[in-house]
Amino acid sequence: MKFINVLTLVLVIVGGLNWGLVGLFGFDLVAASFGAGSALASLVYVLVGLSAAWQIVPLSSALGGAGEAAAERSR
């Protein structure tokens, strides 16, 4: 797996866990770690968002590959 895919996947996981904490406990770990509204917290949020967008590429490849394999089996 490419380094960029691993890095973006880790950031997406961090973002998902952070949203889980917000939903369950009202606790924003990123804001608590870097300061609510700080430039560093904003950077983390932007990197997580960009990482999610990047992960669309491997997802579409995986889904496209699965669709082609299924089409081949049905022939």
C-alpha cells in the first residue's frame, strides 16, 4: 500500500474516532489537544477532510475492480 494511502487512512480513522467521541461524550479530542479554534486544530480538521477525499480514489478502484470481477463471473 502506498505511503500516502496509509497516511490518509490513519487520518480518516483519527477523524472518525474524534467524531465518535464528540457524538458519545461531547468531547472533541482535537480541540482539547491543540486548542479550540486554534490554527493547528484547524489544520488537523483540514488534513482529515482532505484525507477523506483522497480515500475516495482507492475506494472507487476497489469497487470498480469488484464490479468487473462480478461481471466476469456472470458471463
